Amino acid sequence: MVARITLVSPAVNAALRQVRFDDARLDESAARRARAAAGALPPHEVMFTAPSERCRGTAKALGLDAAVVRELRDLDVGRWQGRSLDEVARVAPEEMAEWLTDPAVAPHGGESVSDLVERVGSWLESWSGHGGPILAVAEPAVVRAGLVHALAIPAETFWRLDVAPLSVTELSGRSGRWNLRCGRPLTAAE
């Protein structure tokens, strides 16, 4: 049986705009864009969302009755939570450099990129035998981790994968072998 898993990245919010390790509600403009894109969603039987406010808000704006799945939560950045990337780079440049180059480290006291890839990979594999299409609204870091796992590429590539807001990444496969269709914008024009 071929599994079809579509990962939708959330609409942009203040935290994403400011490159801040934080969660925030969608503003009305972002919610409006998500509502307008709802008709462009691919077919799906099962719906999930990450527990973050921005993912749950995006799922709601898309009209999804999605179950919250803890395995899809964002990368845990420990004591950096609530700070911006620029702020952390100013106060802890060595730690930031280490974190961005070595996926096995977690100088912030949270989760390493390697641990995130393992967590998301386990979730993907748990659904690899499901025959119907699955849709999940997930943080950009979770989508990147899913790609690293699915394509069996080095975890060092994690930071080189860009995931745009309200974009669709489609994985299909079986028995641990995944194919990828990535970066399709989720727009009302489709």
C-alpha cells in the first residue's frame, strides 16, 4: 500500500516574521490567506496538526477538523524559547554556530536537530502503511525534518531546506522508501 502524506506549513505570524523562537496566534491577514487557500488542499482522509497556536490556527482557517499530534510539535529550543535568532546570535554566537553546523548538539538545552529528525521520521514511518491520503499542518522545522528522514539525506542539510509559509510538501511511499513533491504554494488560484 502506498502512503500519501501531505505536509502543509502554517501561515506566517509575528513570530515567523521576526524569526523568533516563539509561537503566536495568526493575525487576521494570515488567517484570511489560509481561508482563501482552503479550496486548494489536496484530497485527504485523515487530518493532523501540530500543537502550536500557529498550526492549529492555520488548520482551523483551512477548515480542517484536525487532531493535534504531539509528535509534530516544533523543535524544542530550550532556553532560547521566546528569543529572536538575532538576539541569540548576539549573546551566544559560539553556541549558535555550533547548533547550525552540528545536528547532534543542543546548546540551548532542548532538542537536537538529529533528535527532531528521528521523532518526525518515526511518526512518518508509523503511517507508511496507511492507504488513504493524510494531511498534516506542521511547523517548517518539522517539514524539514521529515524531508531529511524521507530522503535519507544527511542531517547537516536540515538548515539548507527552505519551507515557505502555506506551502505543500507531498511524500508518497511504502516500506521506508519515500518520494517527494515539494514546495507547491497553497493558493486559492489552484
